[in-house]
Amino acid sequence: MSTPSPVKLSETEIATALSKLPGWTLAGGKLHREYKFADFVAAFGFMTGAALVAQGMDHHPEWFNVWNTVRIDLNTHDAGGVTALDVKLAHSMEELASRLAR
């Protein structure tokens, strides 16, 4: 039995989700966030943890890393926009980043 395809969220649903994701914005039809960490090792540690979460969800981010900065864009290509999967992954990344910032 196949899993149903994710459904693209409405603008209102995205706005509601963003209200609960400080630092995240909608840019180019994608959830967007830039994290700054203490150094490259901390940034890479965040990416490693986020990669494990993303793989477990079978939902992978677009991201870019230079030294202590990680830029992330999330959308669901199959749905043509932002879905609940993107919101869930963003929340997981927020949790991970908050643990690393302590």
C-alpha cells in the first residue's frame, strides 16, 4: 500500500505554521531559515543530526553551509510547495538547534 502524497499547505496554514517557528520565513515558495553556530564543528554537528531526522522522515532539505552558518530551504517538490512534512522537519531542526545552543 502506498503512502498518500503530501498536500500543499494554503497561505493561511503556512502563516500559522510560521507563527510557531521563530526565525523561519517564506522565501521563494519555501520555508527558509539561517542558523549561526559557534564554529564549523557545531554547524556540522547540527547538519549531521538534522540529516538523521530528515532521512528518518524520507524528506530532505536543501541546505548550504559555510563555516558557522547553515542556510536551509524546505519544500515538498512532489506537492509543488510547502507541506506539513516541511513544517515537521523545521520544528525538528529548531529543537535540535536549541539543544546545541545550550
